[in-house]
Amino acid sequence: MTILAIETSSVECSVAISKNGTLAAIAETHVPNAHDAQLVALTNQCLQQVDLRVSDLDAVAVSAGPGSFTGLRIGVSFAKGLCFRLPIALYAVPTMWAIAAASQEVAVVANKTSVISVIPSHRGLCYVQEFSVNETRIAELSPVRLLDIEHVRTMINADVLIAGPGARGIEPLSISGLSRLSARFVLRAIATQKESGPAWLADPLVLEPLYQQEFTGNQSSSPSSSSSSSSSTSSS
């Protein structure tokens, strides 16, 4: 199976291709917020690396959020456009899952039993989701929540690995390779969570990014409820 993966949920833009579960090509830019200018070029670059055309793809997998409103809109729209045009599958991979999947091997080697995926939002708040991990499985331990940074720091213990673009603001010793997002993470999520993959199949006609609702309660307290609606992070 040949999958094109797209990651535009952060300030960086990344595209990758896997063949039968193995990374075959990757193209990335670290120029902030260049998704609209770079996404097509990076996709073509990846296809050229493995001598493929878009019509050779079996599926497109896109990082579906939470994340930058503008970045998510660009990535999801591009993925939908490819799947409208061709009879190929579309996977909408939750960004928090992609982070946890990319962190799985590191967590196991470091004897961690859980991964906390963190994406910065605004005004000292982060989107947070906790996963249990072992050599063969990743499972959700909580829904996506909008929490302040100090609250997240209280969740850290010897069994926890912090990962994602919000990790550096919480844990100075966070692993640099897991503190920025990549299309590799999206492919890793598909490869390591085969039992979850079908749940990520999306209809190009109706797919919307997983925007998350801004916290609207008392900003002086630690928000702890899950978010569910239509706003976004401030990283766009």
C-alpha cells in the first residue's frame, strides 16, 4: 500500500510517502507558515523521489488536528482535493495520536508507560492528551483537553514521556526529535495502529479538521474539561 502523508497542523510543512509500511520519501520545510507556498512543491518532490504519480497512490493521510487553524485548513483541503480527483482512500489522523505513535519506541526504550502529547494553544494554555504505550499497543487514557502549562507540569512523573511541539515549554529535557511535527508521525500512526486505521477513514465530502474550542471559563484557574468545537490554536 502506498500512502502520501501530509502534516500542516504546526508552523512547519511536511510531506512523506510510505510503501507497505516503510518510509520511502520525505520532504519538509522549516520556514514558518509556508504551507500554501510549499505544500504542492513538497508533494511533487516526494513523488519524484520514488518515481510515482499521484494516480499511483492508494491513500492520502492528513494530520487532522488540533493545531494551527490556517495550517489545518490548507492541509485538509489539499488532501480532500487529491481524493476528490482520484478513487483513493483518505485518512484523517488525529495529530495527538500521531505524536504518541512517533514517541512509542522512545517511550518503551526509556521505560515510560505513558506519553502525553502537547500542542501549544494561546495565553499559556496547551492541548493535551495522554496515552498508554507498550511495545505493541497505544491506547487513549484521556480525551483532548485544554490545560494551562502549570497543570500539565503536575502530570509529569518518572513513567511519563512528554512529546509534541508544546513539550519544550513544559519539560526542558524533552526530546528534540519529538518536539516538532512531521509527516513521518502520521505514517507511523497508520503503521502502528492498524486496528484504529479504519476509524480514521474519512469522506472527502464532509471531512473537517479537528478544530478545538477555545477555553472560555475563568482564565485564572486550570481548565480541565475536554474541548470539542470550532476554534483553534494560535500557531497559525
